[in-house]
Amino acid sequence: MGAQWSQFFPPTPSLTERNLEPQDGKVFLVTGGYSGIGLELVKMLYGAHGHVYIAGRSVDRAQQAIKDIRTAITSSRGNLDFLHVELDDMRSVKEAVQVFKTKESKLHVLWNNAGVSWPPLGSVSKQGIELQLATNTLGPFLFTYLLLPLLEKAASDSATASVRVVWTSSQIIDLQPPPGGLDMSEVRTPPRDRGRNYINSKTGNCLLACELARRVGPSLGIVSLVQNPGGAVTNLFRHNLWMKWLALPLLHPPKKTAYTELYAGLSPDITMETNGCYVHPFGRIAPETDMPKGLLVAMKPEDDGGSGRAREFWEFCEDKTRDYF
């Protein structure tokens, strides 16, 4: 109960725009960076002189966000660019990475921030996959997989543990974790239950984060971790307004929850030894004792006392996306 209480009322963030080191020369990519938490994160990164790519589907919203940020932050030495990507369309994801590679040779931090919650029942992606699984998990998986060469290039001449992939979970995973971590039968055949599908998609990100850490951390020097930013007043609830109003007293301004993502991507607290960790609001590494037991077991491999569910889910994602590798 103490761990859950601290997520509703998190301690003061340790890393904010006020003590963030200059990020000159760094290339950052934030999906969904023109609204909500992502927008607040982009402001901080640009204010610290980073080169920030805002990735998303809406050119108009991105251009307006870029204009507003440049107007508000006139002292930045950084850059802002837009990258078109539709995470519910694997073809679009592949094309976005191809475009990005023509512009950049390195990527220092990827924030898989964008997501969708409670879409109309029966909504599916361009490839016919349940929309929340496609947008929240499979799209980011493919995006990350295709960007690995640029992350590896950045890691080769960057400070240890500074090149990172940040995945996004949700507070609901801590409050209502799936039994056993993740039911693969529900992943393969999604139920007609938007809440379950949302939880499964966000749990999947936890598993992908730790599995990527195991696969590329030691060999490529890339950190992969997952963060629960905390409950925020954003348009993630646009398909479920009654839930938004019900939860409103416990929600935080997007800027506060963006500190969680900032910490996950740039805090020196995170090292190769903590690769694969889970970050709680508003920026603190969650001890294993504060994590749901079923989730913790699912995140670990068999030789570390886990169930190997993370490996199984990774292989599922590979199978679903391999036509676009």
C-alpha cells in the first residue's frame, strides 16, 4: 500500500529543467511529443539545447507545437524537427526510420512515449491487430528495433549508460497487475475488453524493456528501461471521459509526470548495473519490493528465478513485425 500511495503522491522530483545539464550535440526522439507529457518533455530537452525530433501522425499539431516552443524558449541552441510516424501502421514505422536515417547517424535517447487508451471497441490497426497492442507495444517495438543501429553508433562514443531506450508503462499496472505478469493467450487473442487490452499492452512494455536490456545492454552498451510517469491530465483518456473525471483528483499536471520521463532518459542515477529497471513517479528507481510480484517474475528469465515471459513476449513481437524488419 505504501508503494501505491507514493505513486499517487510522489516525492519531489530530483531531476528537472532547473538542474538538467546542457545537452548540446545530443539527438533525442520523442513519440507523441506534441501534446501532454511528451510536449512537456520536449520543452525541457530543447531548453537544454538538445536536438529533439517530435514523432507522431499529425503534421499540423507538431508544427504548431514547434512554433510555440520556439516562441517560448528563445535562448536554446538546440533544434526541433518533426518525424511523421503512425505507430498503428508498421509500414509507416519502417518508412519513418528510413527517413530518420537520412537525417541522422546517431540517436542518443528514444522515448517511446505515445500511446492510446480505451479506443472504440473493436478498433484495430492497419495490419488488423487490436489497436492498443499495436499502438502501445508492437509499433514501439518495431520502431526501437529498426533504430538500434543508430543507438549503437551513439553508444560507441558516448558516456557509459547515457544512450537509452525509454518505454512507457502505466500506474494501472501497479494497481491492477495481470495475474502471472502477462497472459499470452489474451495477447494472441485479445478479449473484447478494452481495459484488459490496455493493461496487457502496458505490461508488454515492461517485459520488452527488460528483455531488450538483456539482449543489447552488455554487447552494445545501450540502457533499456521502463517508466510509469504517474497519472496525468492528458488526452490519453480522450476515448474514456468518465474514467478521466473519476480519476481527476489523483491526476497531476503533465509537466510533473514529464519529470519521470526526463529522469528515465537522462538521470546519472541509472547505470549499466540498473539496466532494465522500472522507474516510478516523479523519477526514482523502483525497488523490487515495490513491484507486483507477478510482473517481477515475468520480467526475469528462468535462470534468474523468473518465468521467461519477457522472452516469450519478445518473440511474439518479433513474429508479428518481422515482415517490416
